[in-house]
Amino acid sequence: MSLKRIGRIAAAIATFASAAALAGPAAIGFIEAERFATLPDGVRFPEGITANPATGDIFVATFDFGPVSNKLVRLDASGNVSAIRDFGGTPLLGLEFARNKVYILNFGASKLQRIAANFGPGTPVEDVASIPSIGSPGSRSEPNPDGSSDTVTFGSSGFPAPNAMAFDAGGNLYISDSFQGAIFEVANAATCARPCPATLVSHDPLLATAGTPPFGANGLAFSADGKTMYIANTGDHRVLAMDVATKAISVFSISLHGADGLLFDPASGLLWVATNQADHVVALNSQGRIVLKAGEFLGVGADGSPQGLLFPASLVISGGSMYVTNLALPLTPAVGDEPEDFVTRWTVSRFPVPR
């Protein structure tokens, strides 16, 4: 590690400590992101990520709608590919690790699935639960600065779109549905008799979006005490907070451009957010203020890979580092409008987590 990088990390930690002590506005610290792994040729659009804390293995899932089939990739602690499991044409999103299994949200099939963590190319995939079709939530009122308000009404194809998930302390698994604006629960997900029921927890209009990117409820994370679930709304560029006991949902933080994956770090008390349209990962304090930024987009390299972060999607902490998938997914139809159009090799980045 270079002296320059060590100095930046030290400055970021000092800034975080100052911001935490003051609990008010302060200079925002910055941490560089470095490349951890380059995915093999033909493995595109890495989105979901999780880790095996016992081995240091990192698992990555792809969100590909093109002619290339989707993959679940296992990387060792050095970033080398250990195994690849093909999932064909069904795009994959969120991943979680529990009891030596990797839990997978199969977006294309609208299912929760799992596979043994030491999987190989032919390891069976288990269907755990199907996400039901419930349509869109009701409309909501958004206030304007002049005292007026706008009513936002949501359409829905009724397609269940499981995106992200998080286990609570009791082993219950919560799943966000980005198109239906909903949160579902699979109780005792590791031990329930399959097919396990997916029970509706919330269908609040705050979980839906009419914005861009067109994904509502997305990343999930529990507070250290388990009393609050944080929920990213990507299209609204917000992070929401749900009281787990009452299921009441409120806005926790705003202006987070493309809030995607979430991760709460109990060691620091920070909520980390992948802001996929800003090409940063940011850390929020208990007031929802940004106190740290990590990574930035530094261009597309000669090998066709993004340098730094490009459309960061999902987060996981392992061994003192945070690992981030660079989805690098073009959103506009015209080729050449976005840096993502020039990416031909996809990567996973990482940075040290302040403690």
C-alpha cells in the first residue's frame, strides 16, 4: 500500500471521528477504491455480492439481459476465480450468505434460491420461495416548496422483481421488490419447508418510484439493534427507514443519486450506500448525513475495464475491506452517451473500512 493511500485513509478516519463527535456538518473524508478482481471474458454486469467470512471467498452474481448467460462467480481472497455456476438467461440480483449456502434473488424467475457455497458448475440450485404478484401500491402525495403538493400514482405490470435481501438476527430473510414497491419476509429461511411462503411486510407507496433508474425498493440493511430496517429507493434517490415493530416507513436521507446497495457496519455505526449514478460509495451517520465518500470514476482503461467505481451496485465487508460490484450497465439506448458503453471487461473493487 502506498504512503499516499495510507495518508488518505488516515485523513478519512480522522474526518469520520470528528464528524461523529460533532454529529453535525463537517468536511467529508475520502477513501480511494482499488481493483480487487477482473471477471473472466464473457462475464458481464456484476450486481449482487456477498462473502463467506470463514474462507474470505467473495461471491458475485450478474444482471445480464443480453445474449451472454448469467453467472454466479466465486472468487478467492486474492481475487482469483474458483468456480462459476451458469444460470442461463435469467438475470440475478441480490446475494446473501448463511449456513454455508449462498442465497440468490433470481430476478428473471422471481424466486429466492440457494446453492452450496462450495458449488461447482453442476451443483444443484434449490428453489426456496417464489415472490407473489401483488401489483403496485397506492398513490402518494409529495410536497412542493410553495406549499402545494403533487400526487404520484404508480403503474405496475405485476411482475415480481426481487432485488435485495437481508437476514435479521432471528434468521428471517427480508426481500425488497423494486417494481411492486414492497418488502416480503421469508421466515426462518434456512430451515423452512420448501416452498417457503413469502409474506408481505409492507406495500407502502414510499417503496415505489416514478423516477430513474426505474427501481424502487432496493438495498436493505438492519440497524445494530435490529429495530430499524433501512431501505434504498433507487429512482427516488433516497434511503428510507422502517420501524420493524410498527412497519411505519419514513424518509431517512435524500439526494443520494441512485441509492442502490446498503450495508450497516455496527463497528462504526455507519450506513454505507452505493450511489450508482454518482459512482461513489458514501457513509451516512445517524442523522443521515454523508461523512465519508469512497471511490470515484477515473475513466475506462486500455483493457476496457472501469477504473475506480462505475455504477457501483452492491456491498459486502470481509476481512476489513469493503467489496463493491461495478455493474457498469448502460441505461440509455444511444451507444456512446455513457462511459458504460465503452466497458468490455467488468470488475469488483474494494477499499479499507475505517474502524
